[in-house]
Amino acid sequence: MIDNISKSHKKEKSLLELIYIIYKGKWIIISIIIASVILAFTYNQLTTPIYESKALLKKEVTDNSGQRDELYEIVKLQTSDRLETEMELVKTSEVLGRVIRDLKLRFDVKKIVDPKGNSYHLKNVFVDFPDSGNNYAKEISFSLPKIKYLKIKDENTELELFIKKIATNKFELWDVEKNKLIISFNVSSVSKSDSLIESNIENSFDLKQELQKNQNQLNVNTDFLQFDFSWDDAPVGSKIYFDIENYSKFYTTFSKDINVSRIGHTDVFELSIKSSSPLACKIIADDLINQFREVRMEQQKQSVRYSYNFIDEQLTEVQKKLIDSEGNLSNFKGSGRIINIDQNTQELLNYQSTLEAEKLQTDLLLSNYRDKAAAMQKELEASGYFDQSFLQPSGENQGESPFSGLMSRLSELELQKLDLMQKRTEKHPDVININEQIELVKQKLSSYNQNTLTAYKIIIGTLEKKLYKINSLLSLHESEIKQLPAKETQMARLIREKDVYEKMFKLLLDKREEMRVAELAQLQDIIIVDHPYKPLKPIQPRKLLNMLIGLALGGFIGILTVFIIELRKTNLIDLDYLEDELKLPLLALIPSFDKSILNRMKKSNDEKDKFVTLNTDDSGINESYRLLNTKLSHLDLKGKTIMVTSCEENTGKTTIVANLAITMALNDKNILIIDCDLRKGELSKLFNVFNNSSGLIDFLEKGTSPVIYTKILKKINIIPSGGLRENSSILLSSDRMKSIFEKINTSAYDYVIIDTPPVTRVVDTLVLGQYITNALLIVRPETSMKDSVIGGIQDMKQAKIKILGIVANATDIQNSYRYRYSYGYGYGYGHGNNHNQGNKNSRNRVKKDSSIIQKDSKVNSV
């Protein structure tokens, strides 16, 4: 049961320690949160707003249940649903290319510079819509130039240009990068009513014709660009900067701003356009829908155009023959040879006429299928596949067919290749890989095409057999007519000829009208449900969301940083480990000095200000040393000598030796301090005994009696190092050193404190272990490495040096979860807790003892 309580307590403690770690690192977390929020705010301010305009389109479905033929069942298995294909058609190069050319999107106006050098940056200014969301009129005193009949001749052209007005109606076109004059040109004055907006919205076909007629009259006509330019109200010296963008690069970027998605399982799909200008969104969306519907209309016409020309040719020929046959019959009757024929002959002629009409209809249908099959075979040989989606009968709305799925995949791969070709060559592995994928898709499409061509061949074969049977019946009845009298035979022939051509003409007219109606019915089956709109608010950046993400991300990174810092401390010494695992008692926690104490120690000329136990009003530090003194007095030392060491440099070992000695002396103890750190001699420097003063080294090397100095307090004596030596271990292991400790044991000192170098750095401490068995180990939790401390403890145990306990120096007691309320640090004596009465007693105690501070004196005996 006790074990269970212990485990529960450990879990509770671990959770509280985690919470305390977060609390301790609260300023790190808060700082990172603030930085993240500032970054999010900066991102929101600097990021160009992105607007989005949406439109809803619907594909109308017509009932075609009464027009199913032999091909219907075959085709519907391969292309049962065309909506996905329609959606992909929106982003094809045919549609987007038309939008780019129609809106002159490659012509990007960047800025206007007035004669004074002031720049006015513009964005998404369309040639046909000068004020495309840029309220430049509020800033610039003159309007943008009028640019008409713009044509970029080369798709690979990519230039930075500017036009400068050098005089009234006189301009220059410059290349920015090369700083080179391209052309100088003059313009005629253009009235404000002669705007490109007015002339471009309507009669675009007339404009194209006018442009073709008047290309030589354009005032700007170079190898790569031509347009008509005017800028009447701009002052002389004004400049307009613009870029001509590479078509492939612009197309790739432009296509990424267009998204098409289906609304559920309906025939409605959503088209969205993104741009940095709200008006540009609407303009592009409107034009994209128009261009898509035009391309869609042309695609729908393909199913009729295969036979349309053939029908017109046949209709003209049959009409001519009908007129001739009617004339011949009229002339024959007018000659008075014969006017009527008998009933049997009439029935025979009617049957022959019916056969002739059926023959003509079959022949037309056969020609139609042959023309379609030939056209598809030609496209298959040229491209490796053909788009047979135009064969899809209307009225079908099933899941996406394999063929339409492959067409969508092919479109995606071609867009990816176009994107890659901006950065890669044809021989690059990525381009080769995507070419292989495109070829594989084309092969699959080709297999579907082969099935369709096979179906056509079957239907053509069936029609050929039907035509053969009709010709056989006609031949049979022709022989019967030949058996009639000559005049009746000629009359029957003329009547049959007229009836046949009459039925043929009527059949062709009906067929042509049927095709015209079919084409008109399919001209436009894409309906605009919701028109594009000009967005009022940007969709990016999402400012509130970004701020919340910055807040959450900052908190996460802050907490993660705090734990990483704590994790790095796992390589540092853990006081719990020393106490719990190595069973070493923690005798004292010496608080960190605050800045005021450190500044006073460094800047003061008063000798006593070097020692915190004499100059501080902070009872926490004094209490720590008094606690250490008390615990040492309760230990069974078996001698009066205490060796103070550490495992690393900069642990504050020498400072602790000095302040511990002062604390003991203030408790009326006689203290001797020996500086045995012959490599650095920091203790001697602290007590203001210089290296050239006589000390321990003189005795060890020359045998002269060691010089003892009285410093700070009367009850504190010190034997300084007397210099620095590299052979310190040899000197400390000498018989003379042994004799010093023999005399010390019989001296009148209550405690002898030995300052030694770090045990893991030199062997001096281990050498002294043969004379001294008691040791205090100084560690600094924020800097002492765990492996180093454990190694030092093992070395000391092997040398049979008894470690009395651990003194943790420069500890953050107030921020320590475990030790904050341990060892008396939380009961009114903690670091930073000033209590008037305690401070008053402390100051009186220091004042009293300071009155007996002595000048340097030498005692030539131990």
C-alpha cells in the first residue's frame, strides 16, 4: 500500500513538475506568442489581397429517347457522362488561350511616372478596361493612355518596356532592361468619346476586319508588338511602364487561379476566378464563360458537320436533275404520244419509286458513316487518338465513363508538362516521365477509338448489304418495265425518274432541315445559373484566422521550446539524482546573486563588498550559508579539515569557501583557509593576496615557514598559494605538505578549509585525499555536466575521500518546484524576501564584526 501511495505521489509530482516547467518558461512562451502574432499581423498587412468571383453553370439535358440507333448502345458504354469532360474543357489551352488573347492579359501595365518622378503603381489594368479596380484618378491628374488593336506577335516574347511622351503627340518606346530606344512614333489627337471600351465591347468582328485593313496605319508596329496608341492629356515627360509576358509562363500561372468543381451529383458546376483585383475577377470570369460556351458550341457542331457539306452537294445535284426530269416528262406529254398509263404499270412505278427513295436514304446514311469513320481514322493516325465525346447521345447522366476519365487525365498531364517545360528541357527525367504517362493515356484512348471504329465498320457492312438487296430488287422490276410497249416504257421511265428525284429532293431537304434543327438544338446547352459578381471582400489573407493560427502556433512553439530547453538540461546534473540515486545529502542551496549584488562586488573599492555574507541585506543568501554551517557542525567530521572541490570550473567553489569561512567566523570560530589551487590561485586573489606574496609554494619548494595572513576578520587566517605552478601535484604530495596537516591537527583552529582545483581536471585533489578525508562537492545545476560530476564522485570514492555532501551554487530557488519550500527557503527566508527585523539584526551583526577588520599581518608559525 505504501508503494502504491509512493507511485501515486510520484505521478502527481511529475504532472505538477510539467506544469511548473511551463510556468517557469512563461516569459519564453509569451515572447514567442507575441512574435508569432506580430508575424501574422505583418503577413496580413504585406500580403496582396486575393479576391474570388464565382459563377454557377448548368449543362442542359435534352431527351433523345426517340433518336436511338445502332450506334447509341455502343457509344453510351464509353461516354455515358460528359459533365466531367465539360468541366475539364473550361481549363483547356483552347479556352484559356482565347481569354488571354481577348483580354490582352499578357500586356501588363505596371506603373505611371509623372514628369516630377512620382510613381503610381497599378495592378490588373486591362487594355479594354482602363480603370480595372485602380482608383488612379484620385491620385493622378491625367488618365491612362488609350491602346487599340493590340496584337502580340510572338508567344515567346518577354520584355519590360515603357513609353515616354517627349512632345505633344510624339512618343518613344524603350526597352527597360537594355535601356534601348526601340521606336519613335507620332500620334493624332483622339477624342474622349473614341475610347477602346466603346469600340471593343461591340462589333469585335468589324474591329478585326478594320485592323487587318489598317495595319499599316498603326502608330506602333515592331517585330514583336503592334497597337495604336494615344495619350492626349498626359503632360510631356510622362511615362507608362508595362510588361509583355511569356505566353507559356503566364498560361501556367493563369490556369492555377481558375477552379472548376461539380456541385454534388447535379448537372451544375461552379467556376471560380482568383485575382488581386475585384473587378478583374468579374471581367475574367465573364470572358471565360463566353469563350467556354463558344468552344462548347463549336464542339457540339462537330457531330453535324461531317455530313452537312455532303447533303448540300447532293441537294444541289438532285435539284438540277429534278428540274430536268420534270422538263423531259412535260415535253413527252406535250408531244401527244401518251398521256396516261394503266393501273398495273402505275403500281409498279410506285414500288420502284419507293425502292429508289430507300436506296437514296441508305446511300446517304452509308456515306455519312463512311465520312465519319474516315475522319476519325485520319485523326487517330495523326494524333494517336480522337475525342469521341461528340458522339455522346444527349439525355444520359450516369457516372463518369472510362473515356471521359482518360480525357480528364490527359488534360491534367498536358498542363503538368506545360508547367515543367518552363524549368526543364525535353531530355529531363521529369519531362520524359510525364511524356510516357501521356503516351500511355493516348494508347488507352486509342483502344476505345478502335472499338468505336469497329462498331462503325459493322454498321457500314450492314448498310452495304441492305443497299445490295435494294439494287437487286430494282434490277428485277426494271426487267418487268422493259416488257411493256415502247411508249409506255418510256412514259414509265420518265415518271419514275421524276418521282425518284422528287422524293430524293424532299428527303434531302428533310435531312438537311433535321441536321439544321439538331445543330440549333445543340448550339448552347450550357446555361448560366448565377452570373459572376464583383467581390467586395478578399478571400485571402484570412486575417482573423491567421491571427488565431499565429496565436496557437506561437503557444505550441513556445511550449515546445521550453521543453527542448529542459530536455537539453538532461545532460546537466540533476540534484534529485544525486540525492536519490547516489545517496549524497544536499547540504545547502546557495541562491543566485541578483544584479545589484554583482554590480556592488565588481565596482566597489571596499574590500568587504567582495563577500556577500558581509555586504548583502538579503537574508536568503546569509541563511543559506548559516544553514550550511549548522549542518557541518552536526556532522561527525573526525577532524577539523574540510576540503572543498568541484568537478568543473566556474562553479563558484572559491566564493563559497570564502563566504563559508566568514559565516563560521561570525559564529565565533577560528578559521584557517589554505589555497591549494596552485594552478590558478583564485582564493588568494579574492583575499587580495598577490601571487608574488610569500605563501604555500615557498614552503613546499624552499622549506621556509608558510606565511599566514589575517584578512577581513580577526578570526580568519589564510595561507595563500604564493604563486602558480604547473607541477602542483608533485608539490602537494611532498613530505612538507604532509607536515602542514600534521601541525594543523594540533592547532587552535576550529576549522581548516582547503580550496582545491576541480577533481576531474587535475589530480591535485586526489593527491590531497591522502591527508584529508572530508570533502564538500560544489555543483552548479545550470552548468555542471552530469557525466563530469558522476566521474568526479567516482574518482573521489576510489581515493577514499568522504564526501560530506553537496552544495548547489547559483540555484534559482524561487523557480525551483522541489526546493522552493525545502531547507527553510520558503519560510520567510527565501531569496528576495526582505524582513525589516531580520535585516536590522543582520546589519548590526555585520557592523559589529566589521569593526574588527584588520590590516594585513604576518604570523610566522602554524
